[in-house]
Amino acid sequence: MAETRLMTLRAKMTEADAAYYQQDAPVLSDGDYDALRAEVVAIEAAFPDLITDESPTQTVGAAPAGGFEKVTHARPMLSLANAFTDDDVVEFFGRVRRFLSLSEQAAIEMTCEPKIDGLSAAITYKQGKFTLGATRGDGSVGENITANLAVIGDVPKQLTGDDVPDVLEVRGEVYMAKDDFAAMNAALEADGKKVFANPRNAAAGSLRQLDPSITATRPLRFFAYALGQVSGDVGSSHWELLDRLKRWGFVTNPLNRLCTSAEDVLTFYHDIETRRAALGYDIDGVVYKVNRFDYQNRMGQVSRSPRWATSHKFPAERAVTTLNEITLQVGRTGALTPVANLEPVTVGGVVVSRATLHNEDELDRKDIRAGDTVVIQRAGDVIPQVVEVLLDRRPDDSAKFVFPDACPVCGAPTSRPEGEVVRRCSGDLVCSAQVVERLKHFISRDALDIDGFGAKNVEQFYSFGWVKTPADIFTLGEREAEIAQLEGWGPASAAKLRNAIEARRTIPLDRLMFGLGIRQIGIDTARVLARTYETAETLFAQFDLLVAFDEAANAEMLAIDGIGPSVVSEARRFFTNPDNRAAVDALLEHVTIEAVQAPTIDADSVLAGKTVVFTGTLTQMSRAEAKARAEALGAKVSGSVSKKTDLVVIGLDAGSKAKKAAELNLETMDEDQWVAFLNG
Ligand code: IVH
């Protein structure tokens, strides 16, 4: 049965391949082809004996040398804000109420779902057929793992029901059940293979296999819990959606519940908390989502998380151990971070041997010493922390840790500016620790993200003197033969690295900007700068003007929404150092910079790029909602009226701003007009 089906599908695939590759005349759409391939891969994975060298899965469409192909998400995959206490949850309900201008009495329906500790994935269906699967990646761009998702039983290949939208992207969590994890690890161990630390790592490692037939042997599962892009009607609430997902063939979590008040959701949370250990899979909290889609749409998002949802985390897991020694780590910006080297201890299923002690001030205040018995905690992927010293177990001869005046790595003087909590090494590019950390940052996930090139490689190549600045990375290809000789490398992996580096010769401006590792410029800020200045030339010319203390340039940058004085001063500091400027110039010799697109929803909006000011009291929506709605339409919302203002929305009892708008003859709307405008 499987064999006959496989033969038919393979024949179809071979025919389609020939049409596509040899005749340059495709007979199938990309979507149909991907669905076909996914089914072949799934059958072959289930019946490995049926795989032959002639199978089209073995000959074409193999994963590229650099790893997986990239997939740009049609709608970004967001993350969630966190609540830790019951009060935080009550406050979340309060925020929702205030944002939507709902009364204290109004019930707010909230869907509650266990927060599965796995990895999120986005699965696209066209006409009900599975066509594309992707990882979350950085939220904007993920990896194409279609073949791997195709082998997961919980992921339907063909949806059922007559109300499936033509284009439907379903999002959810790939995870491994605790029992399956234990059995799989036992089998790996028996084979003398490396075991995984926990089910989450096991799920991640299994899903990101370049060879989907390995993924197929791993017991992965999938819970669906959200939509990405979708054509046509999506219904009116999340609860309804969960029901539809089930009808279409997905697995949704049976514990999901619809609640109507903060008390209600807290009861649910504490109930789940007591049942946590007995559940078949790991969860790390509960997710609350405002149920009504119209409310969700009105609330929108901040930065990378929706305002209408939050995750309520379970308390961190703790353990007691001995602190053997305090050492110092020198970071990318020279910050000296004290680190606790611990007697290894298992916390929440993971062996922990180091914990951060944050900074000089914190260490001083907590007076944590070598030899102490300490309580440590770890929550999710967060670095473990020391939360308490058991003073009655402190040895008599212990001594307070003294921060050195010289950098432990390069010997340059350290200093701690007034009012700052961090002590820093002044060695900059002379300090090898700083140089190495900067390089690691440059290749990190939100920056250059070179496949198969990680922090350990940077350390090694730096120690050989092969890579000292970001530009040097692009000359590594010349050392392919030498790299192939290194332990753990070979001709194939060295060639793969060269290809992966080549693939990054074109990089988006935001990644480049973030990769430079300037303090205060995280990926979000880098994106704002990239979208504002569009090209590397314009952006760096702007920085040069800052260095020259050009007043206009300074004011122009500060006027950008999301850019504050600390960003400007850190950018100035960075580019004032001629070594830094030279390193950037050298880098630009090797790479081509791509402009970064603004989010697509903005493009056709009449408010795109416009500056809007709200003044007076709004009665039909909160100020926060008005601002968010304007921003969602691509507008910048400003607090003051000037001749650059495009629109002033005037509420009740408006004062000087309304007057100024009239004087400047600006376009204005009253609140009714504004609401009518929003409603289309
Ligand atoms: S909803 C905009 N629901 O948590 C909504 N996420 O911190 C985005 N997760 O990346 C996600 N269980 O990997 C949602 N029931 C659930 C979830 C869940 C686990 C993960 C997911 C996401 C992360 C956000």
C-alpha cells in the first residue's frame, strides 16, 4: 500500500523535476511540488527500506551547503511579555481594560493555554495542502524545515473541513514528551551517542537535522495555537480558532480553557502549576490571550510582543551548592562581570556549574564569597543566578571579593564612572577579551549569523591570528586548506564554512548595524536606524557628522522615534575612535549592504511616514490605543506640534496644541473623524 503510493508519487516528482530542471517548464506550482515532496519524504521516513538511490528525495532538492534555506515570515513571529506574580496578572487585566477603555465591571474573555517548552514553528497550507514549514528564527526570518515538519505525525499533510482558507499558516509548538525523551536518550546512550540535556534541547536538535530521515526517527509532537498569514475569514475569537484548528486536523492542548476574569485565570494557573510535574510534557508557564480578535487588533503590539497576550511564568527552579571561586569575565564593551564557579548541581534537569554575579555593585551589596554555600536559580534559558547566601554555613576564613584595578585579561586600568554600576576595562581593541567578544557578537544570530561558525571557532581562529576584525572573517576562505586540517574539521566542513561565509557577503543594514556591537544599539534600535537611513553610506555619514558634533545631525537623530540621547552618545563615542571607524570601512570593502524594508502593512496606508499629534481628551479610545493604531498605519506619533506635523487629532478641552495647529494651518480631525477614518 505505502509502496504503491510511494511509486506513484515518486513518478510524479521525477516528472515534475524533469519539467522544471531540464525543460524549464514547470508542470506543478511550487506549493504543489512542496506538498508532493513532503509526502514522499514522510513515507520514506516511515519505511526507510523503500528508499533507493533513484528516489528523487536522494537526488534533488537537498538542503543547501550553508544549512537550511531562509524563509521570510509573512507576518513576524512574535514573542510574549512575561508576568511572574498574581499581581502582574491583575495588572495585565488592568492594562487591557485601560487600553480598550472598558469599565471595571466589563468581563474580559481570556483564553488560557499551557506554555509548552518546545520550539515554535510556522506551517503553511495552500488549498488545505501542507506546502511549507519554517522555524521562528529571529521572528522575521526563519529556516525552511518543510521536510522535517512533514515527518511529524501531529502535523497534518492535508486539512479536513470545507471552511479551510486557501492560504493558511498555522503556528504552534514542536515538543517532545517526557517519556519519549527518556526512551530516546536511553537508546542514544546504548549506541554510545551523545544524549540531550532535556526534552526541549532534544526537540530542537531533532528538528534541525539536515537529514529529515533522522528527524523521522525522533518522537516529535506538535500543538497548534495561533495563525500566521491567512486568506479570508479568521472568525471572531481565539477560542473559536482553537476549535477550528481541531476540526481541520490539528492537535490543540486539551487543557486550554476560556476564562472571564483575573481570578478565573489565576485559579487555572495554580491548578496547572500543581499538575505540572504529572503532565506528559514540559511546560514553563501559562499563556493568556485576549479572546476577541477585534480587541486583539485594536491592541496591536509593542516592539516584538503583542499587547493582548502575556505569559505567566512558573517560579524559577532552585538548588543549593558550593561556590568554589569567583572569576571575572571581560565582555564586548569591556564590562567586568563577576562569575560564580559552582560545584556542579542539577537545577530543573540541567547541570549548572556557573552563575552570573552581575556586576561590582551587586556583588558588593550581596557580599557573596568564595567558599559560600549558595542558593541558585534558573528560569528557562536565562543565565543561572545566585539568589541567596546561606550565611550560617560560611567558612570562618572567607574574604570579600575585591575588584582589581587592572583588567585580568590585558592589564589595562579598569574604571567605574560615577553613577554607573559596571566597572570596565579601558583596553578597547588592545584587550583580546573585548576583541574576541566583539567578533562573537558580530557573528551572532541577529547579526551576521554564519551557519556552522560559532563562538568556539572565533576563539580558535583569533588565537591563530587569523581573525582580528570583522573584515578578516571574509578572508577566511583563503585558509580553507588550513581549516580542513584542524581537529574536528575536514575538507567538506571547511568548504561548507567558506560557502556559508560567502552567503553573508550581502547583509541587511540592520544586521550590520547591530553586529557592530555599539552599546545601546540592540537589534530593534538597529532596525529603526536602518529603516530611517536606508543605505550604509547615508547612515555612516550621519555618524561622522555626530562625531564632528554637528548640531543638525544630532537633532535629526534625536527626532527619530525610538532613538534617545544615550543611543546618540554611544554611537558618537564608538565612531570617534578611529580604530572602530577603520574597522567598519574595512568591513564595507567586503560586503554589500541591503536596505531594510519597513513592515509591509504600512506601505499603502495614507498615514505611512506621516507625523501625527494627539491632543485633548479622547473619549472613544485611550491615548495609548490611538497612538498604537496610528503607528500600525505607519505614522510617527509626536508629542508636539510643529510645521513638520501632518495631522493633529483634537479631542475635548484641547489647549495650546490645537491653537498652534490652527496657526500653522495644519490638517486636523476631531475624534469622530479620527474614528471614522480608522474604520475605513
Ligand atoms: S502564542 C503572539 N501560545 O512561547 C503569540 N506561544 O514567548 C505568540 N509558546 O515563541 C505565541 N506555548 O514558542 C503561544 N500556547 C502558546 C505557547 C507559546 C509555548 C512559546 C512559543 C513562543 C514563545 C513566546
